[in-house]
Amino acid sequence: MKQQREAPNDTASLPRAAREGERRHGFRAVGIAVSKLAAPIITKRGGGIVVRLKADWATIVGADCAAVSWPCALGRDGVLKLRAAPPAALELQHRAPLLIERINLFFGRSVVSRLVLVQGLLPADSPPRGPDLRSLTTNEAEKLDQRLSEIAEPSLRAALAGLGRALIARR
């Protein structure tokens, strides 16, 4: 009876990725790996929520409150630190339950349990400003009005006119 010879196990000379059955071709993006590592840390410290709060602050609490307050930090226990303009701090304190309710409704879950107001100047970039737009020339305004003349709904026409003016003025 003949014995079959097995091929020698030469995996020691192969790269580690080939030995483990992985296929790697060239460079890999690190963004996915970094986001997987950072996501638990950011979530644990409330970072994702604070970023969304800052981005949508005027939408969440309304323009009047957004003009005099700015979210600074969110603690693990649900305490939101708000920077408030000194003249409006007392009113914001009275509105705290309403603000907490609006924030929690926005996120669809209980995110904030209590507000801590810190009086002081608001960050310069806190209220979002639109770009400075130039006024339209008469020719540009006439062309825009001609394009919108077929729209029967007045509120839709007015909204589209505002959008059109902003787009034309940016050019």
C-alpha cells in the first residue's frame, strides 16, 4: 500500500492576512474604524446629542429663546447647561419645563431632565445668520416674477420668490 505524501504546511511564509483568510488590497480608509471606536465614547458623553442640539437649537426652542440662550454641555444625568443672556435668564428659568419638554419631544425620548443656566455672553456664532445678500437688479426681478407668474397659490409663490431671490443674489 502506497502512502500519499501531504504537501508541507508552508503557511509560516505567508503574510499574516493571507494566513488568517483575509484579503487586503492596498490602503484602507480609517474613517469607519475610527467611527466604530469613537461612537461609544461620544454616546457615553452625550456628544451626539449636544451637536444636534446646537445645530437645531432655533428649531427646537423657537427663535425667541434661541436668540438669548445657547446649549453648552449635557451631563450624564440629563442636566443641560445653557448659557443665557443676563436680561433673559429669569424668563428662561420660568420657561425651563417648557424647554425641557420641547427638547425631549425633538429627540423622541427623555434626554434632558434639568436645565442649569449660566449667565454670560453668548457665543458670537450661536444664532445662525443667513449670508449677506445683494439686492436684485430690475431685470433679474422681472425674470423671476415671470417664472413664478404661473403659480396660483400665493403662499407657495411667495416662498419660491424668496428662495429664488436668495439663489440669484448669491451668484
